Amino acid sequence: MDSGEDGNGAQDALPPPPPVPPNVVPIKADSVASEPVKKKVARVPIARRGFASKGQKIALTTNHFKVNVTGADGHFFHYSVSLSYEDGRPVDGKGIGRKVIDRVHETYDSELGGKDFAYDGEKSLFTVGPLPRNKLEFTVVLEDVSSNRNNGNGSPDRGSPNESDRKRMRRPYQSKTFKVEISFAAKIPMQAIANALRGQESENSQEALRVLDIILRQHASKQGCLLVRQSFFHNDPKNFIDLGGGVLGCRGFHSSFRTTQGGLSLNIDVSTTMIVQPGPVVDFLIANQNARDPFSLDWAKAKKMLKNLRVKTSPSNTEYKITGLSEKPCKEQLFTLKQRNGKDENGEAQTIEVTVFDYFVNHRRIELRYSADLPCINVGKPKRPTYFPIELCTLVSLQRYTKALSTLQRASLVEKSRQKPQERIGVLTNALRSNNYDAEPMLRSCGISISRDLTQIEGRVLAAPRLKVGNGEDFFPRNGRWNFNNKKLVEPTKIERWAVVNFSARCDIRNLVRELIKCGGMKGIHIDPPFDVFEENPQSRRAPPIVRVEKMFEEIQSKLPGAPQFLLCLLPERKNSDLYGPWKRKNLSEYGIVTQCIAPTRVNDQYLTNVLLKINAKLGGLNSMLAVEHSPSIPIVSKGPTIILGMDVSHGSPGQSDVPSIAAVVSSRQWPLISRYRASVRTQSPKVEMIDSLYKRLSETEDEGIIRELLLDFYVSSGKRKPDQIIIFRDGVSESQFNQVLNIELDQIIEACKFLDEKWSPKFVVIVAQKNHHTKFFQHGSPDNVPPGTVIDNKVCHPRNNDFYLCAHAGMIGTTRPTHYHVLLDEVGFSSDDLQELVHSLSYVYQRSTTAISVVAPICYAHLAATQMSQFMKFEDTSETSSSQGGMTSAGPVPVPQLPKLQESVCNSMFFC
């Protein structure tokens, strides 16, 4: 069944209601209403309780520019815009709206009271003060509606060199009449911004800031920029970086207005998006498929790649949208050509069938060098194709590339787009000068002026926490890092029953094993010689990954006396080996064996130490721990049983609409430790951000949710204690979703607690961590990044809410990206200092490296667990073929495939390390 809409968006008639069975007694409705309903009060983020003071003060600047507002007593007026063609069809093409509204603005200036507009390109338009009337209707004509987003009915005859012929062809197709309706929707007081700065946020203040953002977007759009949410990108080849595969990185700017303790500020940052390489279509396809020449292209792949991209055709220089490719090559593809002067006996124009090649070469006298044997580009409607030879088509600049990048492209992007702090400051201040916002009439009419200087603020640098390593030694990290040279791990394990498995990797295995045993000994890990080295049978190399793994396990089982404690696995490729997922799944969910995959290139002491840190953590050891954990003296956390949770949801790449999202929650175990974690991972509907399996009640006695699983493990591993305090770190949610975290997710967690024990009510702390924001910090008068441990909770932070920025790690390359922590709830009553100190300490308990990391370890572990388990099921991306967008069909959410369960022996381990 379809979703109740036909192509024009008209609603189908509803089906009749189902028949009522004869023996039904209607329920009286108001009996329910007469009982008092206990209405739940929705939680909102808590307000800041005070500022922290610990740490060494440091002078910083930030990429926020102060905004002065003088016209605060005015109003923005919001109007809704509806655009239609003459015949009443709504305009659906994107991009055409701005052209139409610009034309309305030029043509009807006096009817509009000379007002300037801020238009969002779709259905909303804003003015400062009201328009003369609440409802206005206009008609405008646009001559050259570029891009055939809405007219697929021209034969390829367009733009022929013959002048009179071109005039005749052009009139009916190229000019379009539009009807525009502008009607009053709402009135937004600018005073709302001032209220928000005093901590009183409202619908109005968010709308007023949205208007300011729209003014900036429109300003950029008028300069011909590509707009992507709050960022804009100029069409300037100086800003393009070649990433290979026909994809360019395009440098631009993010800009958004933020309310802060220091007043309104404009946050400007460097931003990069991916675009399709402009120029001849063939060049793009050759780069994209890494082909030798146009004749070795995979055209099925090309068709998917090109669909919906815009091209200009020569010689007429008209813009179209690609709808597909021709079935046949250019020299065989026929179409019907109307004859110029011949009429048949019915007075109809005579037609002949010609090939596209013949038409362009012989009728239009255009030389074609290589298109004859290649498919044509189709820019028409499905029923009425319009073909162009491929060499006459060039891709327009600034078209977004939205598919996932390859590993190489991503590495290239990171390497080529990073900037040192000083360089970034220079680029940002130049951007502000060249944008010339002071000349923007809409900003002037609201009395807004923007400072040209970065905002100066004061930060504090927290001292690194003291660590414990082996033999009771203390260790002080310096500049966010430490090492295990001449030191033992705090809790080393023994590796006894183990073996090496080699999937055809080229490597001196005997030497590797010898060095590993030696390096382990130095760190306190006792490693027995391996039972055996299993080499892959060369015949298996060509087999599919799952078969290779099966064969290897048959070999292992036939030779080993019992299940090994540990398998070291050598893979032939360094990144993205397709053996990784099937191998991990086999070990963890079928056999319960701990495994470490390596793809050794340079085997040295540093490399082996890093591998051993991971193995030790997976086998239940600890590499280092906080001194305050050892003595237990962590403020509040050590006083009563406390569990720390890290929660994250990872989604498929933007191009994948129906790969399930993966929710991971990790939890600390063995209180009073905060360095040991275990994970629970589940799939859920694609692109759903809220975790839906925290509490899953099956019956009166059964809950198969994530939280119950984690709480039971905490209870068993912490000496049969239930946690009094539950500290939750949630990653990856935007400000607009804070209330859902507090009211939906937290409620599920509370339900799970009540289900375990009705009388138990632990206290909660909920903290959101954000990495993808655009606030950066710079050391005043120094070219270096801010030192690790830098924390900021004033000036650029929220006027009301309890948030702070922390750079816990040492930024080695590029500009440090601080993590923005928002404390949404604190029932425990942490002081600001203690809470910031706890978050800082949790950046030092990551077992995989000897450095402080940029976000608390539980969140990093949740990412790792989600990534690893997602490899268990290589979800084939079916979004090209399937019709369901985002896992929804007209019948509701589609059930998602479940992840396999881990074996008892490994499910409580740090398998994700």
C-alpha cells in the first residue's frame, strides 16, 4: 500500500472504518477523565550553580565576535510564502524560490512598503516591522529559469545556432510565470533576545535568533555561495582541495548567533564540505571510478553517481538536472525530430527518427570527438527523455557530494584541511572583514553591529591527575601524556593458552612472537610461548571472508587440545579488512575467545607496547589507574557505590538510509574503580537518536533492556552493592534534544531501576558531551594550542544552563577542538570544581593509550563498542533500491536485524579496547 499520497500530494480518500462486531459494549468516555491524572512534570536542564575556581588562570581568545543590538524594541514579522505556477501547481524545485522572491522584491518595491526581506529559500520570510497588508499576492515572470527542474519537455533542439530558430524554440519553454502569496504568520519581539541573554529562553528568542541566522545565510546566498545548514561556501577554486575520486573538499565558513554570558555573539569558524569535481562529466566519471578512459567506465555505477547532478550544456550554456542515461550509445539512440517545414496530409508536422549523434553532428553541425559510443546524458522526464552527447555536458560547481568518503579520501581531507591556531585566527578575521556585514541592510535595520575582534576570555588549566602504575609507583603525566618506559603495568595479566593465526599477511612471525614476549615481560605481563602458528591455506585466499574464517577455525579446532584463552590474528590489510568483522563475530559471539587483530608494518617497541595495552585490558588487566581511585578518594564517587555510564548512538553514513543505527552503553564495574568498563550494544531503527532499548519489559518478571544487564553486572562485580549514584555521559545529541534525553531516556533508565527494586531510588547526574560545535580557543599571544586541562565556564558559556568547555588532551596537529559538556541534571549536588575535576580525570583512564583523550573514556568506549559490533553484520546498503526512507514505511518502523549476543566468557570484558 502506498502512504496515502499520489504524485501531486493530493490525499487519497480514507478507507471506511472497520465493521463493529455485534457483541461490543461501547465504553463510557468520561469515567476515565473523572479520576485525577498524575501529570508528570517535564524535566528541564538545570541552571548553573556557580563557577569553578581551581587551576592556573590563562588568558585566551575565542572565535566569538561580540554583537551589539540597539533596536531591541522592534519586532520581526514572520510571513509564510507559497509559490505556484500559473496553472496552480505548487513549485517544488529547490533554489527557484530565491529567484522568484528576488524578482518580487525588485518589481513590487512600493507595494511592499520598501521593506527588505530575510527569506529562508523555502516557506518563511521575515521583515523588520510589518508589511503594508497581512496578505499580499503577486505575479512575476522569470525569463530564463535555469536548471530544468520543472520543464522536461524540450527536444534537444534547444539553443541551436540558427538565430530565428532559437527565438521560436525559446519562448514557450524558458519563461515561466509564478504566483506568489505572502501571508502574515507571527510577530516576534526582538526583546526576546535580550530576555534570553538574561537566561529566559523562549520560543520567541529561538525564532529571533533563527531570523538573524537566516539574514546571514541570505547574505551569503546573494554572493552565490553554496549553503549547508549554518555554513556557506564560495565558488572559488582557491578553496578547493582535491581528495581523489572526483571529490573536492571545499573550504568555507560556519556562522551562527549564540547567546552567551557575555551577551550576543557571532560564532565564526572554518568549515569544510565535500563537492563534486566541476567540469566535463567524463573527467568526473574517470576520476570517480579511477578508470583509464571513458570506454572502460561502469555505466550502471555512473548512472547512480550522476542522478540529480546539474550540468550546463554547450553551446547554449543552459543548466539542467540529470535524470539518467540513455539505454543505447549516442550513435544508436533514436528520438523523434519534428520536421521544420513539412506537413503530412492531416496538417500535422512531419517527424523523422534520427540518432542523437546524427542530429548533433549533421543537423546542428557540432563536432563530437568521443561521444559516439558512449551513452547520452538524459535531462528529460521519464516519459519524455531529452538527450545530450556526454562531451557537451559539464558539471556545475558547488554541488554537494553526500556519499561516504573512502578511508583514503577521509585521510586526505583531514590532512589537507587542518590549520594551525594562528593560521585559523587569520582566516577568521579576514572572513569577517570581507563579509562586510555592516553593509547588510537587514542587520542595519535591526540596529545590529558586529565587532571585528575575537573575544578575550579567561580560562583555567587543571593539574593532571596523579596515576598509579606497577610496583606501587606514582606517575605524573606531563603535557597530557605519559609512557611505560622502564615501568610495569598496574595490574598485568598472564597469557597462557594462546596461538597465532595468520591470514596470509607477510610477516616474520617468529621474530614478532619473540619481541612480543620480551616486551610483555618488561611490562610485567607473563607470556608463555604460543601453542601454534596457524597459517592460512593459500587456496583459501580467494574465498569470501566468512569462508576464510570458517576454514581457519576448522584448522584451529583440529589442532588445539581445548579452547584457547587468546588468539593473536594477523590481517593482510591495515585498514578496513573485510576479515575483521567475521573474525571478531566468530571469536566473541560463537566461542567466547579474546582476540587481538594486528596488521604489522613496522614492529618496534612502541608498536608492541600499544598492542599489549589493548591485550592486557581485554584479558581483564589494568594498565594504569588514577591515584584517587587506588586510595579511593574521588570526591562524592568514592563515598558511596557509583556507576558511570557512557551512551552513544552511531548512524550509517548520510547516503545510507536504511542501515540500522547502533546504540551502545558502557558501564563502570568493580566500584570504587572508574577505570574498568563493560558494554551492551543493540541495533535500532535507522537515524533514530534516542536509545530505545534501555528498558524492554517483556513480562511481569522480565526486562531484556540494556540498563538491567549493566546494573546486574555492577551489583555482582561491586560486592553485591546497588549504586546509590548513577552518572550518565551522553554523546552526540544537540541542544534541541536535551529535553528528550532528560525525559525519555532518563525515564527508561529509572523504569529499569524500579523494575529491579521498587524501593530503590538512586540519584542521577546527566551530562551531555558535544564535539561537533564550532567554538575554538587560542592562547593569547602564543602560536601554540591551549595546554591540556584547559577549562572554560564563563563568558562564552550559556547565560543560564550549566555548561563548560574542556580541552583535556594535548592538541598535536591543527587546532584543538574542545569538548562542550552540558550538565543537564545533578541530583547528587557536585560542586562545580568537583564535577569538572571528575570529567577531567575520566579523560585519563583510557586504557588504549598513554595520553589524556579529548572526551571522557566511557564515551570513547561506547563509540568503540558500537563500531566493533557494527562490523559483525556488514549491513549491505540497500538504499539505492529500497523505497523505504529511514527505515519507515507506511506501516510504521521496519524491524531491524538484531546483533548476535556475546558469549558469557567475554561479555563483561573490555573486548572493544
